[in-house]
Amino acid sequence: MEVYLDNAATTKAAPEVVAAVMECMQENYGNPSSAHRLGVAAERVLKKTRETLAAYLKVSPEEIVFTSGGTEANNLAIRGVLPFLRRFGRHIVTSSYEHPSVDKVMQALQQEGWEVTFIPGNREGSVKEEELLAVLRPDTVLVSIMHVNNETGAINDVVSLGELVKQRAPRALFHVDAVQSFGRVPVDIEKGKIDLLSLSGHKIHGPKGIGALYVRRGVKLKPLLLGGGQERDLRSGTENVPAIAGLGRAVELLDKESVGRMMAFKLKLAEGIKAVCPEAKVNGPPPAAGAPHILNISFPGFRGEVLLHALEEKGIYVSTGSACSSRKEAVSRVLKNMGLPRDLLYGAIRFSFSPYNTEAEIDYVLERLQEVVKELALFRRR
Ligand SMILES: Cc1ncc(COP(=O)(O)O)c(C=O)c1O
């Protein structure tokens, strides 16, 4: 049996998504900028996905900009707005849990002379209202906080945080990296007074290399890419029409029932692990309080990467941290910022779920995990 539990890194494209991408590549291959029939048909694909996304997010289609994924959406959001905000101040707020596509941009901005405050971490791995309140200033011009953390599944209450931003720093724009929450944890853009929101296709069984940025009407952006002026001049380059068709299909497939399935798998696995390894500790919020698809657990005394490869031998795919950093860094920056002690830091494993998993797969994982923990414990003692 093969069990894929690394869905926070990426997901397998849904069959309906593959069909939509193929149809587009084979039949609807025109350039949306072309004036002829094939161009118009391709343009219709963009319009349809834009409308699907807008309806899902309860925003208007003109507020959606297609990008090459979550990374570009985050870069565009942050770098795009700053030229228009400079005259109001130079202070930016973010958290110490952000994905590298926000964190590294913030570090670069510091080098460029912006004053960036990183809200320090806590054991739950989420940003508390009082923590944000403590750092907001009248000259804060941008706040960027993720909705769901990709390593722990911790959820930030971006609605309350957004309201605070607008009360305490009225000139500040609020950006939310919703790449991990999109389709998993609902977000109210209007209530949260969110100005910019990033999402990505490949976390929801859509294609890789496609994403979108919601840009509230009236928010000015300087594009990162100059060229043909696609996406209302905000993102030049011929649109990735097949991937956009696939993204639209993936959004159409999102439903509440799938979210319930993922949460059921997560709770079953968390409960089962307690029996297999009583000293195992959940990192982040208690399982039921976090995102439905991410469970981060430390096995004290074990090395995360050793467990990962032992599980891989049995056909089970998990992660030790975020996909992008797990092959580079020995320990996770996010877990470190949360203040985890050494043995928990080195023994962390992330299981992440999809609605396509099955209960039998979770049973299989628990059985194999029991074997692996036993084998490795014996080995350790020798
Ligand atoms: C929270 C978060 N933000 C941004 C990204 C980047 O998205 P993409 O892979 O589409 O560039 C990821 C992907 O791992 C993520 O988990």
C-alpha cells in the first residue's frame, strides 16, 4: 500500500483537473490576447476561473490577479504595495511563522531600509491579538500574516487581526497568505478587512505553478514583471491558460464534506499515535483546534528524518517540516521560533491529509508506525 500524507507540500491533481488541463492544451490552445476565435475561447477560460474564484472568496472578478503560484502572489502583494505606502511610514509587521516566500521578502526589505517587526513565536504557533496590538504603530504601512501555518496547521484569526490593524494603524494594508487555508479553513475577506490575499492551485488538487492574488479594489500595486500588460498590467506574461482551467476546476470541487473527512483522518491518526507512542507531543494547537489537514507531532528521542525514511520504506510519505526547507535545514525555523525544546525539535513529523485519503490508509499508517517506533527504539538501545 502507498499512503501519501504530504498534502501540505503538494497534492495529486484531481482527475477532473487533469481532464480540464488536457482539454485546454489540446483544444483551447489560443493566446487569450489574440483577436481571433481561438484567442476569445482562451480568454473565456480566464474569465470563467476568475469568476469561480471570486464567487468562492465572495469578492469581485476584477479583484483577482493570476500568478505563477503562492510564492509570486506573496512577493507581488508585499513588494507591489510598498512603493505607494512609503510616504506614510516605513514600518512593516509580520510574524515569525511565515512561509519563506514572505519571510525572505521581509528580510530583504530590512536590508533595503524598511523597519520590519517580526511578532515573536509562542508554543501554539499562532499570532494573538495582544501580540499584534503591542507592535502596531500609526506609521505601520503593511501587515502580513498567514492564515494557516504550513508546518503546524495553527490557525490565525485573521478577521480579528484585520480589524485590529485597521483600528490601530489605519493607513496600513493587510495581506494574508492563505495558501494553506484556501479550501480548508474559510476566511471572510470583507469582515477581516483584508486588502490582499494569496492562494495557490497545487495545495487543493489543482496544477502546480498557478496561483492568484486577491487585490481589494482601490489598492495600488506596482508589478514585478513588465511586458505585454496582461492581468491589467499587474502581471505581464502570456497567461498559463491550461493551469488556470485546472485551478478553476479544483475550486469547483471544493466542498465542506471533504474538510470533515480530513479532520476525521487527522483526529484518528492523532488518537492512534497516542497509543503507539504515549510520549509523542502535538506541536501547535490541539488537533481539533487546528486546520483539518495538518498534524505536526514530535516523537521525543527519535530523529524526524529517520522516522520519515523508515515510513517511506513502508510506502508512507510524510514530511519533517515544510517541503521547501526540509531538505535544506536540520530543524524547522517555525518550530524553533515556537520555542520547542531540542528533542521535540529534532523529532518532529508533519502528516498532512487530503479528502482522497481513506480510513484504511490511516489504519495502515498506525500499524506501520507502531512497527517503526518499536524497531527504532530497539536500535537506539543497542
Ligand atoms: C503558507 C504557504 N505560503 C506560500 C507557499 C508557496 O506556494 P507555491 O508553492 O504555490 O509557490 C506555500 C507552499 O508551500 C505555503 O505553504
